[in-house]
Amino acid sequence: MTGESMSKSSQISARISSVDKKRAEMVFETLGVTASQAITLFYKQVYLRKGIPFPVEIPNQETLDAIEEARAGEGKSFESVDALMKDLGV
């Protein structure tokens, strides 16, 4: 660090869609963390990993086709993980 006290805090501001905010906050609630804690976790991981802590990639055509198929309600769906595993032969 640059000698800055670890007890100081800073405020950040970002604009995101209300849908993305609501969806993420539902996950945070399930995990038992606040949005501020999740953002702090993200920032710490960026520092520790020296980059974005997850892959940031452009999906290939096969993935894009699968996304579109899912959005259209096509393809297989399963009532449970067990049903999916059975279908996969696992």
C-alpha cells in the first residue's frame, strides 16, 4: 500500500440498471452480505489478483446460440439437479 491508513474509507458511485441491482442484491442477501461488503470483496480480489477476478470473454457462437435458445424457452429443462444428472448419465 502507499502508507494510507487501512481504517480510512472512501465512497464510490456507480450507475447500474435497477434490474441488475435487484438481482445482485437478492444473491447478496442469500449469501448474507451487504452490497457494500460485496463491492469491498470485489475490490480486494482485484488488488490480490492484479486484475478482474473472473474471466471476461466474448462468448463464441455456440454459447450465443445456447443463450438465445434458453431465452426463447426452447431446449431441455429439468425439475431438479437429480433429473439433469440422470439425463446426462451421471
